[in-house]
Amino acid sequence: MEEFEASSAAKKTKTIYISTVFGIAMVLLMVGLLGLILVHANRLSRYVKENLVVNVYVDETARETDVIQLQKQLETNLQVKQAVYVTKETAARNLQKELGEDFIKFLGVNPLSESIDVYLKADYANNANIERFKAQLMKNPLVKEVRYQANLVDKMNQNLGSITLIILAFAGIWVVVSVALINNTIRLAIYSQRFLIKSMQLVGATKAFIRKPFLLYGIWHGLLGALIAIIILVGTLALAIKQIPDLVILQNYYEFGIVFLIVVGLGILISGLSTFLAVNRFLRLKIYQLYR
């Protein structure tokens, strides 16, 4: 009879710990997903900003060597990510692709000007900075005109900023919820061991001695839950790339590694701290309070 009760108690404890690990894993999975969404949103924001083009039109009398020299000067500018020299012929071909017809045959002449397409770095892709950049360029005698879509830049920065703030706010709220959920899950698991804790205390075991195995189990469960969450996250990423191949341009394994480390760190920290607090609570209780 005693062997049966011991076996039943062991199975119950094992079931509780398994459910605890998966509970931690599911919560950390949501934290990891929010982290990946934030990383992708940041990468998307930079990608959009760095693909905003500033068209620098050069004087028609300018020599090709002078235009190429201007292009090289622009490429050395700390604000510039890339500068592409667009000849009249290249500009005509690009416009023909957009229009779907040969406008040169209709007009009899190519009216387009040579230009340099400038792509700024993400940190400098705002109207105030572009206006200063434009003013500097207009001082160059080779530059005839500088164009960019000011309304688009302003709207793009507003929208990207709003989206980032919403994701950050949601992530912050979910981290708080995650801490509460993991804490409650671990408290329930420790609750099933309250009589064992009190028994060890009654036979003279110190608080540190009683806490140690529970803390080790708590840290181990947090680590295991984090690893399960990371495996699911990696599978989700692989599936997302398979379904949407263009996501490859937003991949950054260094940032993904940081997200995964945060997931592991949160799992260990929250699980270990929650275990410590839960064990301490039952250590302070009187025997009659254990039945409440």
C-alpha cells in the first residue's frame, strides 16, 4: 500500500513538473515571437528607409567624367549608403518598362536628364536631414535639381514610428503577463511539495539546504522551457521563410541570437526567482497553515 502511494505521488509530481516546463515554454514562446516581430519590424523599417531614393539631376553640359567624380564623392559621404549613376539611356529604358511603350519613338528625342540616384542610410532618411543634404548638393555647379518625395518620407517615418511603439508597448505588457503566468505555474508546482518542505524543516534541515534542490530544478525547468520555445521559434522562422521567401532580406542571425539569449535568460531568471519566492513562502508557514 505504501509503495503504491509513493508511486502515485511520484507520478503526480512528475506530471506537475512536465506541465510546468511546457507552461514556461509556451509563455516564453510568445515572448520570443514578440521579440522576432520587433526585430523584423526594425529591419523592415531600415530596409524601407534605405530604399528611399533622392534623385540628383546633373547639368546637361556636364561631362561624364565629372558626373562619375560627383558620384564617387557622394559615396564617401557618411550619410550615403549608395549612389548610382543613371545615364539618359538607362533612364529611358527604366521609364519604357514602367510605361510599357517606347516614348522616344513618339517624341523623336530622349528628354530625360542624367542623374545620380542617392540612397541614404536609415538614420538620415528624414525630411530635415534630406533638406540639409539637398542644400549642400545645390551648391555644386554640376547639380541642376534635387528631387525626393517629401510627403512620402514624412508619412513613412510617422507610420513606422507608430508601429514600433505599438509593438514595444504590447511586448512590455506581455513580459509582465509572462512573469505572472510563470510565477503562478511554479507556485502551484511547489504547493504540491509543501508537506515535504515542512517535513525537512522539522527534522532540522536549514533553509538554504531545503531551497537548493528546488532552485536547481527551477533553473533547469526554465532552461528546458526556453530550449523548447527556441526550437519552436526556429521552426516557425523556417516555415515563414518557406511561405514568404522575401523575408530572407530581413534576416539577421546576430539579432535572432540576441532574442534567443533573452528568452533563455528570462526563462532561467523568472523560473529561478519564482521558485525561490515560492519555497520561502512555504518555509515561513506554520504547520496548520499548510492545510488551507
